[in-house]
Amino acid sequence: ATPTALMVGTGRGAQLGILIKGPEVLETTREVDTIVLDKTGTVTSGVMALTDIVTADGVDADRTLRLAGALEHAAEHPIAKAIARAAEERTGPLPTPTEFTAVPGVGVRGVVDGHTVTVGRADTPLPAELRDAKERAEAAGRTAVVVTDGGRPSAVLVVADTVKPTSAEAVRRLRELGLTPVLLTGDNQRAARAVAAEVGIAADQVIAEVMPEDKVEVIRRLQRTGRSVAMVGDGVNDAAALAQSDLGLAMGTGTDAAIEAGDLTLVRGDLRVAADAIRLARRTLGTIR
Ligand code: ADP
Ligand code: MG
């Protein structure tokens, strides 16, 4: 393509809400055949709300929510924001933890009011009532996190995210352009499949329960099969994978880390614009199929 065509393409991209790091990015854009979509914040709104609290026998719901909320108040994750917000609404201003650690892709732990508390993925066996609640929530596409207090599971907190209204159309358009969409997430397998089904991604194209540092390995694995891989993401935990992918697309509504790592930014955070970007690149470079 001529430099002029690339300039025109870049300008047209800006009108569509696509920021392109450099004209040469369009060359890669037209080559991609696989598009990996981060789930939370990319396919879904990423704004979560607490929908349920299920406690173990003899545990007070508000008290547990308060301990969990106090810890999550110090964390960044959308799950953390949902829990902290609900705790504050239901129980008033939250205490400050005396110890706090966030473990990306796992959860938070610390000390609140003298209680040693964790909130996140459970690696301990759960009593039946909590295990059942967790399985039911996940089957419905929700995320269930476990609260432990003094090492004992005390509650399951269920948070729900919503699929963006534009995601199903975006997936359809990406498919029409000949791309294979893949859903990638740290969230559990059942919740990931429920979201995939809602937007039209095949169950065998769901890669779930992936730790943040392993997302980049998923991209490499796909590349080793000879695919040219685009990735769309929004989070700090997507940055390395965005950088590794042949074409990184960052949601403009996402974190600075993702935007810096990407080759393209979808300014409005609308996944349909990912399809626009690929069409634009193919058209600009005269290879519209
Ligand atoms: P995603 O890839 O969907 O953005 P993450 O890799 O950030 O998800 O997190 C994966 C899982 O780790 C979450 O579904 C949740 O179970 C747990 N988790 C991570 N951070 C937190 C937190 N602050 N509070 C509770 N659970 C968390
Ligand atoms: Mg995300």
C-alpha cells in the first residue's frame, strides 16, 4: 500500500473511533485470522453488582459482607468494587484493614477488626451449602467468590456482570470477516461458557481459569499453530498478552497499561469497532474479502 493510502486509512480510523499507533499497524490488522477476547470488561460491561450472599451455618451475612467489603475496598478488581459498594450501602462506612494483600487472578487477603479474612477463589473444600450456592451461581454465568474468616469458609458472595448489548453483534461481524473468536478469562469455566453461549462463541473456543501471567502463553500457543492472533482486552492483566499478540486492541475504557500495550485503541470500548478496524485495514490495503 502507498503511504497515502495508509494515511487515509489512519484518518478514517480516527473517525470510526479507532486510534492507530502507526500506519504499519494496518498491515498486521488485515492478516489476523483469530481474535481472542478477554471476558470481563471487554465482552461484558465489567461493572459488577452483588446479587447474593450465602453464608455457612451460624454465620451472620452482614457481618461477613462487612469484613469482605473492608478488604475489597482497597482492591481494584470489578468484583472488589461490587463487594465494597454493597458492604458500604448495607452496613455503613467500612473499617480499614490492618493488613492487606491483593493477589492478581486469585483475590485478596488481610486482617480486618482482628479477623484474618480472604476473599476470592477458594482452594479449600466448602461445606455443602456453600458449594451448592457456588455451583448454581456459576451455572447461571455469575461469579461466586468465597470468604474465609480465620481460615474457615464463611460465605459465598455472588456477583453478576452483564454482557454488553453490542457484544453478540460484534462476534457475528468478526465471524463474517472470517475470524475465529476465542474467549479468554481468569473466571471459572461455567461462567465463561454461559457468557460465550450468550454472544455466540463456541464452547470449544473458551479458555477459562487462566492466571493473568498465563494469558500471554495462551496467545503464544495459538501463534505456534500458525495462526495470526489479534487480542482485545482492557485490564492490567491483559497487557502482556496484548503485547504478545500479532495485533493488540485495547478498550479505550480500559486501563492505561492495556492502552499502552495495544497497537490499536477502540476509543468507545465498543467491540463492534474491532470488526470495523479489520474491514478498514483490508479495504485500505485492497484485500477486502
Ligand atoms: P478476568 O480475566 O475475567 O478479568 P481475573 O484474572 O482478574 O479475571 O480474576 C480471576 C478470578 O480471580 C476472578 O473470577 C475471582 O474469582 C478471583 N479474583 C481476582 N481478584 C479478586 C478480588 N479482588 N476479589 C475476589 N476475587 C478475586
Ligand atoms: Mg478484563
